[in-house]
Amino acid sequence: MRKVAWVTDSTAFLDEQLKGHPDIYTVPMSIVLDGKEYLDSDLTPDELYNRLKALSSPPKTSQPSVGAFKDLYEKLAEKYESIISILISSQLSGTVSSSEQASQLVDVPVITIDSKILSYPITVQIKKGMEWLSNGLSIEDVKDKIERMRDSYEVYVLVGSLEQLHRSGRMSGLQLFLGSMLNIKPIIQLSDGVLSIKEKVRSEKKAKDKIISYLRESYNKHHFKEVYLLYGLHADEAEKWKSELSELFPDITFGCYPLGATIGVHAGENTLGVGWYK
């Protein structure tokens, strides 16, 4: 079997199984707070959200540079025959483009895959890809299977802060005012890598009920075994919802995973999402 390096960016949440894996490498994203740049690994979730509340200018995020990918790929070329990079949705970041440009500057073969998602579901793609590769599939077949799996992903998100979306440039002042005054809770859908509003409801409870109905409808058709709860800062809220969902869907395994600092800049600390591969 060819020796393959797996690369992702720091929006992916690597679990304990993958954190210390010798063939997995992470390229960090950057966060700019009041003109000072941090790697997203430099800030704990508490530090990030406390700083967001006191900023004098909107926060910004930045994808890894072409040079950062090139440097990593050149080092990996000394040890590996091929590289597979699975990265945050190209509709949310320019990270995929940076990797593709860097791959043209190195001698080692690099396959860049647009995950069309973020956070722990990227890790799921890496795990499945490693499994398929170890079972003898070619790199090209692994890429094809990851992309087909990727396109079956379904996720719905309750954004934690309309104000934070506004401050990060993702929502206009009028949308913020109307949403705050009317207690609107937009349900955000990530489809084909693009964020869009699935539905607007008048309370968080109604929004959760809607998401549960989406989950039930999809489960009745596809009978998947795993669902991922993605949260901003408050793991306890995710765990509470996990318990409720586990009672409603006893045949599904639910896991809770942080969204990470780069996503939290835009979504806010109370953000909660639910996703699954069909």
C-alpha cells in the first residue's frame, strides 16, 4: 500500500483517535481581533468569546496561505508518496484554493478534497478514507467514495448570535434589528457547501422541534447510525439535547463536538447544529 499523508485544516475537530495519528497533519487558520492575529489554536473557547464581546472592530478570519501548504507538502514529500487533503468547504473559506495552488508547486502528488462542511464531520471523512485505503482501494477510488459520502451530508444550525453574525459581516443591520425584535430564530442549512436559511421560526423551542422533524424524516428514509451535535462554547447544552434526542431515536449514536474558534467568530457561543451522513 502506498504511504499516504492526510492533511486537514484546524476547523476540523480531531477526536482522540486521530489527534496523535502519525499520518495526519493540520494546517492552522488565523483569527484577527482588533488588528492582532492569532492562530485559532492560540485561544481557548472561553478566551475567544470573552474577547469577542469587547472588540472595537469586527473580527476577521483568514485561511492558511499557499506558502503554508507548500512548506508542509515539501516536508511530507520526504516521507510520503502521496498526500490527501480534506479541507473546509470552499464556499466558506479559500483554504481549498490555497491547497490546490500549493500542489502545483511541489513534486509529490496531492489530492485536494473540498469537504463542503466543517468541524467533526471532516474528521469522519478522513476516518472513512483511511479505512477504505487500508482495505486496498486506490487513492482515486477513495477520493470518489469520500466525495459521494460528502454529498450525502445534511446539517441544520441554530445560530447562537445574530449580533455576532452582523459584527462579522454575515448579516445586515436591518436583518439584525428585525430578528432581535421579533425573536426570530433562523434555521441555517449547509447544503452543497453553502450556508442558507432553511426556515425562520419564532422561538428556539419551535426551531428545535423543526430540526427534530427534519432528522426524523431523513432517518425514516436512510436509517443512518450516527448523528453529530456541533456546538459553539456550551457543551452542556449540546449534552442536554443529546440526551433528549437519544430518547427519541434510540437506534442512533449521538456525539457532541465543538465547532472551533474560527467558526465561533461568525456564529457565536450559543450556536448548536445537528448533522448526519445519509
